[in-house]
Amino acid sequence: MAKKTIALEWDERELRVVVSTAKGKSIEVEEAIPIPLTLSRRGSSHEENGAEEEVAEASLGEQLEKAWKKHRLPKGEVSVAIGRAQVELKQLSLPPVPDDELPELVRFQAMRESPQSVDEETPLDFVPLTHDPTINREVLAASISSERLEKIRAACHQAGLKLERLILRPFAAASFLRRQWESQTPQTRLFVDLLPEEVDLVALSEGRVVFLRTARLRGDQLVSQAETCRPLLSEIRRTIAAVHNQLSSTRIESIELCGTEATHQPLADKIQEATNLPVNIFDPFEEISLRRSATIPAEEKRGRFAALFGIGSDHAEERDSVFDFLHPRKKPEPPSKKQTWVLAAVAAALVVVVGGWFLWQYQADLDQQIAELQAQSSDLDPLVDKARERKAQRDLIADWVDREIIWLDELQRLAEKLPESEKLMITQLSASLDREDALLELEGLTDGSAVAGQLTGRLRDDHHRVNLRSGQADTKSPRYNWRFKSSVALEPLPKEAYRTIETQLNEDGEPIVDGAATPNSGEPATASKTNENESSTEGTRRPATNAGGNLR
């Protein structure tokens, strides 16, 4: 299927669209349409001798959409040509380096010389002006702001178009002209591309762009009055002088005016008179093939399509554009190691095939071992379940031990803290321990509510939280007239905080308690002290003092 190219460009007054199809290395133009635009203008930026008024791209997107519908133009990928005034163009001098190192070096130098407009993300492309890597390199670099690029992309998207290439217009036009001059004697020519409100002035030497300028113009330059075309003549002379000044060994030998003889001949005569150089009129439509149904512009507008024809010709020949901000020059990719990887893959495949059988056999042995171990595991499952139950029980016991409350010491403390029996009597005492709290619950009688409050203060400390749950008058006892209920939440004390006593043991290892019978004799124990050398002792915990309260 023949490759189709959609190329377009615009200025404040006019949109130009070319639809072409590749025919070998040439193109056949299906449509070449100039479409009037009524774009709003905003702001101003200066380019050489005049102020460039920017167009509002939001309005552009709407008019692109309307133009495409009105003329039934095909949609798809498009190439957009932009003028010199929309980019920052700079000639850079670099040290001797090979071509593959130029992309990184050009961006570094551009960022260094234009830090306000160029950074790591700025779209930037360049073309080498010198080609010997052993001497200082000269390049022409161009950058466009990311914001402007995104606005152009958005305008195309609104019209249902996909921006594929963004090309610098003077270089696209120069590419088209170069093809027409390939059979001619090499010369240094000045190409004059006259647009509605500006002119591209491009110097070409041996088919390469060596210098370019874009100048703003006012009025119709095709009008024969001398005062109307005087600014154009001044810009042409100025460009010729700049070429001679910057390229001392280069002289402009002829001028190529893009247009038709019928409309541009008077202007060509004035240019020849002002510069004393031969002026040739170049009609782009004479160098391409037109489809019979193609729409072509009026003669005075035909010269404006050279850049768009150049884009189509580059695409037909699969030649990269000199400046393309969407596909800039980059450092070459490392040499492909595809063949090496193929050989490595073949070798790996052989290893896999040869080792596959051994792996399969080994896997089969492992499967058999796994089956045997699984059978043994199933036999051990009941034992494992019992072990888990015992472990859970041991964990409960260990938790109990860790949270052990020495109740005798706690009762000793309670007895010490209770007021005198004349003021308070405990009628019921219970102790409990669950997974969260150890709790003493007290019920009793006092000779007044103040005593119950004093009891709360006496029992409370860092390890005892006291809660007086209820209190009410009681008339049953003449001595105690207030009944209360209270609870004490206990936290385990450190083991060393509990007290121990030395207890004597008898011959059977049983404790001998003063004033009490031993478990075996059933008779009172004597008050004499047993010789310490004849009996062993064991530490047991008990209250250290006599109780001070009244427990019943």
C-alpha cells in the first residue's frame, strides 16, 4: 500500500495542507489547499526586525477541526512545519568529538549557553555544519519550548489528528529544493520563501543549509511599488552580507525566489537590480506530480508549499528530516548482540534438553520420597494433636505462674491495712483470678461511712486499684451502722517483694510449726527449738506480722 503523507503549516492568516502519496522516490499530490484562518492574536515576541504576534492555539484547534470536515481531508498521523520564529536557533562551537557523542555534548552546551530556555526535557535537535571529528565541531541547534509543543499537539488532537513529526520549515523547503538541483553545478544559493507576513531566507552551499533567517514583513510584497518591497530587499541584502561575514570563504552566487513567473517576475527583477545577482523563479508545483482531481492554489500562493512538498518527499524516500523535534538526533544504540544471544539460546536449549531427562528422573525420585514422608506424617498427626493440647495446657500454667499472686501476703497486707475491729468488721471476703485480673471482693460493716472511705485510701497503691462499689446505712447492728461493698484489683508484685520465713522440717521432710501438731503425730508440737545442724530448712512464704483487723 502506498505511503500517504499529511503535512500542514499555518500562520496568522492561512492554513496550508498537502496530502501526498509516495510513488517510488517521488510524490503524487492529492490535495494542496490554502485555507484562510481568523485566529485571535495575543502577546508579542521579537524576531530580528519585527514583533511576531502569536496565535491562540485553542482557536487553531477549532478551525483545524472545521477545515478537516469542510474539505473532507483524511485523518491520521500528520507532520507539522513550524517557522524559524517559533524556535530558538543557535550556532554552537564544540571540541573535536565523533558524531555519536554530539547529541549529549550539544544539549550540554545549549543548556550552558541558554539556561533559561533549555533544560534536560526541552525538545532539541541539531545539524552538524562541520563533519571532520578531528577538528572543532560547528553545529546548528534548535529548541522549542515544551509548552508550545504541547499546544500544537493539543490543536492537532482536537481535529482528530496525531502529531507524528514536528519539522523546522526552512529545512523542509531546502530539502525539496536540493532534490531539484542535484543534477546542476554546485553553487551557493540564497533561497527566498515568501509567506503572507514573513520571509524565510536560507543560504545553501553544496546542498547543505549554512545560514538562515526569518524576517517579518508588512504589506503585499508582490505589489510592484518600490516602497512596498523595500523592506524585503533590505533583508535580502542584509542576509547576503551576514553570509559573507560569517562564512568568509562562501559567497552567494544566485538567488532562488519561490513562486511563479506570472506573479513573481516583477519582484524578481527588483531583487536582481538591488543585489546584482541572478534571480531564478522556482515553482514547486512544476517539480511534482498532481493527481487529476487535486485541488491546487492560486498562482500567487503556489510558492508557499515548498516546505510541505519537502516533507512529503522525505517521507517517500524514508529519509529523516534535518530537524524533527519529536525524533531528534540521539546517541546511537550499542551494537546489537542479537546473534550472540541466539547462539546462547541454542546452547541453553541443548543444555535443557540433555539435562531435562536427568531432572525428570530426579524429580520422580523426589516425588516418591515425598509420598512416603507424607504417609509417615499422616501417621504422626494424632501424636502432634496431643502434643499441641499439652503445650496449650503448659502455656496456661506458665501464664498462671507468671501472673502468680501470693494470696497469703495479700491477706497479710489486708489485715495490716484494716482499721481496728471496733470500727470495721469484714463479713465476706472472696478472691478470684482470671486471664485478665486478680480480684479481692470485700463486704463488711463499719461504724460510719467515713471509715469505709478511709479503707479505700489505705488499700490503694501502685499495685492495688480499689473501687468502693456501694455503701448504705444498716440498722441491724447497734455497733456497726454502715454496710459497704468494695473490690481490690491486684497486679502481681515482683517475686523479691514477697516475704519468706525459714521453716524447720522433721525427719520425714514435713514442716514443724510451733504450737501445732505435725501431720503424722496428731499431738501438739513442743516449743523447744530443733538444732539447726540436725534439720534442714526450706523457705516458705507467710505473713510476717500479726493481723491488725477483724476477719470473720
